[in-house]
Amino acid sequence: MDVEQALEKFHSLKLADIIPRPGAMPLVTEDADLLSVLKILRTRHHVWVVRDKESMELVGVVRYMDVIDVLLPPEAHRFKLGMTSKTMKSLLGGAATAGDVAEKHVLTIEGDETVLDALSKMRKYKVQVLAVVDGDRLIGEVSLRILIDELLRLLRVGGAQWKR
């Protein structure tokens, strides 16, 4: 199999077939305290927030950069438009749980979509990770790192070598 064939196969892979198991994802329930979220964000770039671990209903995501809003005092946000939603995401503004600070508008992709669909969406929205869902249920995540690993695995298994 040459690289072109490998890429064609790679692009057609269904996300549900390559995503890691949910236990490997950074994940908290919406009622988790902020310290739990911060502990995860020390080593990860995001944390998925779900209603509860039984339903796995996706509530939102807390990204590493969102921590800035959590740590700033409420008055640091007021210069824009008065009381903004970011004010309420501050620890001093009353935020106490993962659900309080989670970004609710999460970019998602269905598990039956392909790697090519995921790559196209990542490029369009300039993101490196998407929530993989089945309806409103989080079933996994797909990131550039996962896709790179999968391509390299496919190339090794197929015996392909990079040719110029």
C-alpha cells in the first residue's frame, strides 16, 4: 500500500472505529468542583463536562485558556458590556462547578462521520479537538494527535513508506 492509498483509507475511516474509549478522556460531571477541573487542566488542554456518567449527555467543555476567566476577578470583565457571562464564570463571581464555567457551544461530530469530515471541520473552525457524539451523548473525542497516531499506525500496518 502506498501513501496515497493509505491516505485514502485513512480519510474514509469512521470516527467511532478509531476514537479512544471514553475512560481515556478528560471528563467531569457538571456538578464537579472547579478544583477537580483545574487539576485535570494541569496536564490536558480541555475537560469535557457531562450531565452525569450514566447518560453521558454533553453539557460543554472547559478549555485550558478558559481558566483565565475563572481566575480573573469579576470586575476585570465589566469593562466590555457590563455584567457579561464571563463575569459569572469567575471564581469570585460565584462560579463553583464545572457546569458554571463550561462553554456550552461545543463543536461536535457524529461517530459515523469520517476522518475526512473531522479534518474538514477542524480546519473550518480552527480547532484541534472535537467532541464525538451520538445524538447528545458524548461517546469520545477526536483530536489531531489521535488522527496522527492513527495515520502512523495505518502506515506501519500497511507497510507503506514515505516516497518522494
